[in-house]
Amino acid sequence: MTLDELRENIDRIDDTLLKLLNERMEYVHGVGELKNTTGAPIYRPEREQAILNRLKAQNDGKLTDSAIDALFLELFAVARNLELPERVAYLGPEATFTHQAAESRFGAMSAYLSVGSIKGVFREVDSGKAKFGVIPIENNSNGIVSDTIQCLTQYDLKIIGEVVVDIHHVLVSTTDELRQIKKIYSKDIAFGQCSKFLEDFGLDEVEQVPVESTAKAAKLAAKEPHSAAICASVAATMYNLPILFENIEDDGGNKTRFFIVSNFDNAPSGNDKTSILVRLPNTPGALVEFLNDFEKANINLTKIKSHIVEGVSIFFLEFNGHREDKKIKKIFDKHASSIKFLGSYVKETDDI
């Protein structure tokens, strides 16, 4: 085929896609009207995952699984916002990894609310000012985020989804020579995650200035001569900062997991994970007895972490399955006074 013939075929397919997408939106609108009569939530992660799984199972073309995810997650977000635009609160500011996690699930069309603290995100969702909240729960290098655990203890919101984001840092500066850099801005955790790079290039002796977020670090570096920032590439783009080095983190597999919280429960998807908080009696063997019940029921525990919240020891547990599974319901009934159910949601990963 000639170039013109190829382009004509692409245009013809685009025209067909537009008609089909509009037809899909009509059906989505019908679903939305039915949900409005029952008060059911517009966002159903388990239904979206089922669609993605079905499409990927029958795919025999050039699209990869990740490409299908990217295309259809954006399509789902567009459909939701046509039906009922809902605000998404996230731990800000813009161009942070939490913002990136939020956009990966809710798309570019959603209304986003940047909030300055994890507790603030919970507060906005709990008050109804936002329908969803996105907050970090753990990093594979730095562990569990204590503020998130505390808020899960204090608020009655439900975890309805998880998002895992690969964390890649860049060094940015308006100065193109490393020896001219006199100050580096970043979040304190990011300095630790990039310590080997800083040492290798003699930047460990340069003044390191911790700030609230890597996005703020980029903003400051854009204004101040002879300064630099460790941030995400999206922040470099936002503030028009040249990238001097990419992927400077010590751990090439650096990942952060985020929770999506809201005020409803998910239906089972067939591939779920459940999170709970447990306060056990202060008696010998209480924890062993509790954990043995999971072993007897053949339930795979994927995480157990102890925390002190307001002077009280609690355990954060995660395991495969949905709250409605019969063997899990039995454990919940037996230990009802000790368990706070946080949510059952589509599993993206066993652990990071």
C-alpha cells in the first residue's frame, strides 16, 4: 500500500471507532440511570477488572496487556465522568507519584483535589467533598506509611482499590554542570533512595534541603540558580527543568503501593485481597491463635505488620480473598470484636 492508502484506512477505522465509542457511551448512560435509581456507586473496580481480563484473554493482535489497560482504563474514566463527575482527593501537590497513581485509575478528565496531608485526604472523602481518596500505604524500601495506618484506624472509609507505581527519580537543574550545583531539594525519603548516585557523583557533600514533596523540590529548583532537585520526570516537565540524569534511585525495582479509599464496599471479583486491622486481647498466645485460624482455613496471609496507634498495639493484615468468602466470614464472625474490616478489592499484587 502507498502512504496515502494506509492513511485512508486509518481514517476509516477512526471513523468507525468514534461511532462505536458513542454507541458504548449510550449503553453506559443506561447503566448509570439504573444505578441512580438504586444508589449504587458508579465506580466498580471489580467490573472494570473483569472487562480487562476478558479483553486480554481474547487479544491476538499487536496490543500488549499494558496497552489494553492504558486504553480502556482511560475509556472507563471518560465514561464515569460523563455520567457523574466525581472529585478525587490525593496527597499533593501536582506532579507527585500519588498524583500519578490517581490519574492512572481515574484518567485525565476527572476533577482532582490536591490535599497537603494524608489525614486531609481522609477528611475530604469522609465529609463528602471528594468521592475518592488516593494515599500511599507502603514503599518497598521504606516500609509502611504510619500516617495512613492511623487514618485507617480513625475513619470508617473503605479501601476499594490498590495501585502500584514504579518509582523512578531524576536529577534536574537549570545548571548543566554538576560542580556548579550548591543545593539540592527533595523529599527526605528521596534523598535516601538516591544515596548511591549522590555519592558516586560527589553530590553527597552538597547541601541537601528536605521539602514536603519532590514536586515542590522541582518548583524551587526552577526558581533558584545553582540549585537542583530530585523529583519525578513529570515534575521536570511541569516546571520546564532540564533532566541531567534519569533513574538515579539505588533500587531499580523501587515501587510504592497506594490505596484508593471511598465510602462503599466492592463486590467479589474472583481475584481479591482483603485488608484488616486487628486489636487482640493482651493474653499469651492470642496472636498465634488468631493466625492459626487462617492456616486452618487455607487462607494465604500476604502481610502482617505491627503498629502502635495512640499507645495501643495493633496489627495490619492482608490476605487473599474477599470478605464474602465463606471461610473468611467464619474468621470474621469468630473474632468480630478484634477485627476492623478495611476493605476487599481487586488484587494488583501479592506484595511489593
